[in-house]
Amino acid sequence: MTSGTPAEALDSLFPGFRHCRTEVEPGVEIAATVGGSGPPLLMLHGHPQTRAIWHRVASVLSRDHTLVMADLRGYGDSSKLVGTAGHANYAKRVMARDQRALMASLGFERFAVLAHDRGARVAHRLAADHPDAVSRLVLLDIAPTLAMYEQTSQAFARAYWHWFFLIQPQPLPERLIAADPAAYVHDVMGRRSAGLAPFDRRALAEYRRCIALPGAAHGLCEDYRAAAGVDLEHDRDDREAGRMLAMPVLALWGAQGVVARCFDPLQEWRQVALQVEGRALDCGHYIAEEAPDLLLEQVRPFLAQEVLA
């Protein structure tokens, strides 16, 4: 593991935490912020964000857990690889292996996961492919990828327009994002139910910094391209084989968000997992930043059950 050079914003957002970059396979490094004590908790962010999303809940969660807040492959300060044939190197199966390798490098072979948006899709695949590694799973504001694609409606397509923009063949979406990356962040995040008001200026600066890094636009497009192709194949394989997640799952979603309007998240997660509980929270999509106290009220008791088990 090598030392990282995070933006100054990370130090101000996560006082007392350390930052690192870990080689998880040859030529691929995952950046993470680590701190706290107790059972390990891997925390994964969504699009178009970074590990900075957790700044409002990290100090409380770190009282009871060792937090590992990682940037996904293609995002933040993690490696941004050129996509391979079929976008295979951005499959959630590969991105999940990144995170398991990161946790193993830190000495954690079994851990809980708290994940939002794209990170929750990686977490789903991590739990499916490595059930021995994932003890408990918290998924924020998503339904399973396969369910969302199979049930796409006009309302969903209009609200989640970026799903269909980002999967277009390169270099069209990359070129448009790279032309004004800060505007892309503001437009994608600001058009949600709460606008930009919930976001700390330091976190917004971090999102803008990272999306402007070389390769970032391509990395996030490859993430979505994989989700519309190879990831669906893996999800269908699980369904056809009758494979279900066996660990406890907590699904939470924003009552004012698109997922709540277009899907039944609890019902959909019960199609792929055996032990599911969950509810809507009074917020929009960006739960950890819009409603950190509500999130902590749900997550802390759920994770504490692991300790008591």
C-alpha cells in the first residue's frame, strides 16, 4: 500500500482519518479514507461523486466501526482505465473484486457494506460473488439493476436520462462531459429533488476536482456501459440459477426520489435476497448528505445486530 495525496478538502471533511491508495491488481489502485475502530465497514459512493459523500456520517459511524470509504474504479482518485472489449473491466464483478482486495489488504476478510447508488450496485455484486466476505449489506436509493432496466418507463427514462446518455458509444458522452465537467456535476446533482442546497461546498469542490481528472469522464461512462451489458448478463445468470443473497439486507430510499416514484424497492430486493428490511426516508436521492441523522437512525441498529449475533 502506498500513501496517497488527497485534496485538502478530504482532510477537512474527515478530520483524524488517513488516506491511502492500494494496488488491488497490477496497474489498478483504489483510493480510500480509513478511520475509526471496531468491526470493519466498507462504504461506497455513487455517481458523479466520490468517498466525500460520507463526511456527515463518518464521525458517528467511526465510534463503532473501522470505516473504509473507497473511491470506485473510474471515480475519484482511484485508477481510471481505458475500457476493454464489452466494457468488461468495468463490470460490477470486477469493481467488486477491487473492493474485496482493498479490504483484504487492510486485514479484513469479512465486513459489512454501506453503499449508495453506483456503489450499491458494486455492493450487490460483491455480496453475490463473495458471500463469505459480506456480513451485512445496506443499499441506498437503488433497486436491482436488472429490475430497473426491465421495468424502464417513460417517467424513469426522462428522470434518469443520464443512464441512456452515458452508455452511448465513445467518445460522444466523454467529449461533452469533459467540455465542462463542473457543469455536469452541478446539472446531474442539482436537478434532483433537493437541488444543490444540501451539499457542503467542500464536498462539491471535491466532486468537481475529481470529475475533471484525466480519464474520469471515460471511467464513469464505462461504468454505465457495463451496467447496460455485461452486468445484466451476470444478474440474469443469478436469477436463472436461483441464487439469492443470504446475508441480512437493509434497503433505504428517498421518499422524494425517482426510485420511489418508479419502483417498489423493497419488493424488488426481496426478489434477489432472502432477508430484506427497509423503508423510505424523508429526503431525496443523496441520503447521506440530505438526511444524515435519518440514515444513522436506521443504519446503526442494523449494523449493531452483527456484533450481537
